[in-house]
Amino acid sequence: MMRNALAAIALVSTLSAPAWAKDVVDVADLVEKQGPAVVNISTTKMVKRGLEGMPFGDEDMQEFFRRFFPGMPPGGQGGPGPMQEIPARGEGSGFIVSSDGYVLTNAHVVKGADEVVVKLIDKRTFTAKVVGADARTDVAVIKITANNLPVVKLGDPTKLRVGEAVAAIGSPFGFENSVTAGIVSAKGRSLPSESYVPFIQTDVPINPGNSGGPLFNMKGEVVGINSQIYSRSGGYQGVSFAIPIDVAMEVVGQLKSGGKVSRGWLGVVVQEVTADLAESFGLDRPRGALVSQVQADSPAQKAGLQAADVILEFNGKAVENSSDLPRIVGMAKPGTKIPLQVWRKGKVQQMSVVLGELPAENQQAGNDGKSVLRGGLALSELGAEQRRALDLDHGVLVADATGDAARAGIRTGDIILAVNNTKIASVADYRKAIAAVPAGKSAAILVRRGDGSLYIPLKISGG
């Protein structure tokens, strides 16, 4: 009787197991099978430093030179001084994606390196060549001269579920082949400084040295490249981010073929559509990317896009959030004619645009053409339609807030109405008003946020 009951329980347990659980492997099995394809990366960069950078106090070193080498000015204010090259070393992780030696890692791991050394789990070391790196996605491809290497198995990050278990292998603080595990906390995360990556957020412990290492699902497949953490202390605090492997592989193909990545360029500054803005524009709900500025002589201007347009679809893909647009535009091929669906003056309009090529590293598709002004603000003029919708006769829109402004609490989408009680009607007005604020002092910034207004003290850093 008991045997039959146990058999029934076992049968029910088997029948109720979800389909996704069939291929789940133990973490130890995962590490045993995939670990050999994970590598440690060490870099060396020779940097020139004057003797003021030596491990002596500046005053001691200058006194030394004054007393014993009166004709030679020491490094620092008195002149260039003696210089010497000192090796600056760094460490990271990577993983092998082809048996002939192609390795993926983060662009910031190999940036500026004079020498890149790859160490395998079997202790073999190779000097690697940097095939190409893309700072915008933080993906790099390096190559070692070897054959018959172990390779990782790539997975599909679009099938990841929030709450699903994941694991990382890397070299935190130089401790090679360290394994950590956690769960997927969120998908499609946008970070303030990253416009091209829908990050996978996890709670997997990631620390310096893990950068560039693989994030595995429990099928033993790589679903992401561990890239960065969110931390106030500089160490892991429970929030880490990985680049989806499908995004990375799109970049890899271009890096391997040409050493660089070519991206589409639209030429607009966009902002999020809030509930209040959606209502004022007559949209059914908050969605799309609100165009706050069209760059002169850009593909967007040539196509007839205007400030106050809301881009709802790009090339047949829905644009739910403004942060979606840079990624979608960047993935499109320059020179391609792309259909757009735009909300203008209460109606849907169909348009098309021939994309240009994103020109410079410091420009961003979807928010290109923006420059950061003193105080850390990127601003754009309010169009006539926007002013009518917001019932304002002055003010400038915050397209991005970084540095001093971000620390003060100014947000993207805020409207700057005044600086120290001086009315701001244009970006030029802001430039003039903020230039009068001494470094180290604060300016009273009157901000319109939603239906209300508030003063925010903006302290200007610097000497």
C-alpha cells in the first residue's frame, strides 16, 4: 500500500514538473562542463608618470631635487620633470566562443592595453590580439593562437524568466574560476549612461575581475556577459548587470569582419512620455518616445520629424519607452529606409526615414546631438506644441541629468524655469545664468515636475 502511494507521489511530481525544468543541470555539473571555456584576462598598460607620482610626498621629492639637482625641475608645477614608464595592470574575465581562439570580454577590460594575456583553466597562457572593441555596448573580441579549444554553449536570453536561477564564472579580485549564483532580478533594464543595451539585472555576486565573464542559465548556456554592478561602496551590493548574449553576438559579427561597429542614426533627442504628457497629447496611454529636439541636417529633419512628435513604431517594432528607441535605431543598418509610425496633433501618421550612420563615439542614437552643460545638464528647447500642452511661456527641458545635477536630484523630463530667480526661456539663458555661479556655490533651480514646481539647490563642483 505504502509502495503504491509513493509511486503515485513520484508520478504526480514528474507530471507537474514544468517543461523548462527538463534541461536544468546542477551548478556543479555546469561548472565542470563549461568552466574550461572560461578564461582569466590580465592586461598591462605602460603609463608615463613624473616623479611626483612616485611613492614619496610631493614636498619631499621637490626638496630632494632642489638640493641635489638644482638645474632639473621636478615634476609638477615647476615643469615636466623626469618621466618614467610604469606598468599599470588590470584583470578581468572572458570566455571562448570558437575552438580556434576567439574570446569575448568587456571593452573596458582591454581598453588601452599594451598587452593582453589570456590564461586557461589548464594554466596555459597566451598573448592575445584585440580584434575589436565597442565601447557603446562594452563588448570586445580578442584572439589567441590555439586550436581545439573548449567553447561555451550560447543560449537565448529572450527566453530568460525573472526569478530564474543563473550563475557566473570569473576572476573576482584575481581569484580565478570563482563561481557565484543567484537569480534574474529583471530584464531589459536601461542604465543612465548606456543607450544600446537592454541589461539583464541579477543578484549574482559580481566584483572587480568578474567583468567580461559569462552569465549562465541552468541549462549550461551563456545568456549574458557580466559587465557592471550598481554600488555606493564600490563593491557588490546585490545588483549586477549583464549584456544579453544576443546583443553581444550582433556586435561580435561586425567586430570580426571590420573591427568596428556601424550603427543607424536618426538625429533626435527624446524623452519619456509621462501619464500627464500622454493625456495632454491625446494618447490612449503613456507610450512611445517624445521628440523634444530634432538635430539640424539630420535624417530625422530631412524626413520631416518635428519636436512634439511621439514615435510609436520604428520599422514595425513598437516603441513602448523612450529608452527603446536608441537600441532599435542603433541596430538598423545605415542607409536603410525605415517606416515610422508617429503621433502628431492627435492623429497617427505614417512616415519613412533614410537612416544615417552614427558619427562619433560620444553621440547616441535617439539622444544624439545633446551636449552636457555646466552643472551636468543636457537641455533642449521646448517646442510651441509642448509649451501649449504644458501651459508654459518659458522653460527648457532636461534631456539628461548627470554629475552635479544628478546628485542634486534633477531628473530627465524636468523643466528648468529659473536659475537664481532669473527666468530661463532658452538654453542660452541657462548657459548665461549658470556661468555666473562660482564653483563650490549652489544655484537655486526652479523646476517644473509633473503638475507642481519645486526649488532644487544645484551645487557647482570644480575649482
